Amino acid sequence: MRQLPRGEPVLVRLTLNGTPVSAAAEPRMLLSDFLRQRLGVTGTHVGCEHGVCGCCTVILDGVAARSCLTLAVQADQTSVETVESLAGPDGRLNALQSAFKDHHALQCGFCTPGILMSFTDFLRREPNPTREQVTEVLGGHLCRCTGYADIVEAVMDAVTRHPAMENSPKGEDR
């Protein structure tokens, strides 16, 4: 394990949504705070700061991870994907985002980025999920507005309407 100087900022280098970036972080700074405060990427929300609500979920080296439980220095030399990576360069929503919109699967939107990132990771690994699998993944998130049913419907619809969406980079459906 890398030894860090006590109390001194450390340069963290990572690939953020396909672009190499770097910024200084104190050794105890959380990845969620690093993304928002140092890199200006504010789509990753911070809810409970205990890893329970799922609002802060990002994809770290290809796997969904809670950024409020990850130190920024742990993300050094990794690839991080945030909700900002999902839409195309022209702002066009990807299939999952479009399904969320079509099914009214978001209301206040606070939990939505984390849920989208969890399902992006999940659908890359499981392109034809069952309703039960979708419900299980959703169980790792708290949403106070939707009642969850519309989220499940949106994910199932995204899979049936756009079976290749799980591998589509930056919102470009195949």
C-alpha cells in the first residue's frame, strides 16, 4: 500500500469519463467530494455519506462503487465514470435515461444519478435481466419520491427497446 504524507495534498490522476484529469486531494478526502469540489463534476450526489442510499454511485474501473466510501487517493490511476458520461456529446439521452424519462422514473432527481450508474454497470454484465434481478439491484438505493415501480419498468423497457444499450458508449445506441 502506498504511504502518503500526513496532512499534505496528494496529486490524484485518473481518467474521468474518458478524459485524463488530475487534481490535488488531501489523503482523507472522499472521492465524491473530490469529483464535486476539485473536478467540478456535480452529477454525483452525496446523500447519507455512509454508502447506504446509493446517491453517490459511480463506476470505478468498470464496477459500480459508492464514492462516499472511497477515498480520492484510492481512485488514483483508475477510470471513473459518472452520470455525466451517459448522454452523448450532443446531450442526447442514452436508452436508459430515455426510459427513465418516458416512465417518469424520477421525480426530484436526487437519487437518479446513482441509480443510473448502478444499472449501467449491471446491464453491461447482465444484458437480459429478470424483473427480480432489477429489483435486487434497486434494493441498494433509497428513493423517497417514486415508489420504485416506475424505475423497474424503465429498466425493463430500456432492455427490451434497446437490447444493445448496455455496451453503448456515451449514450450512442447501436
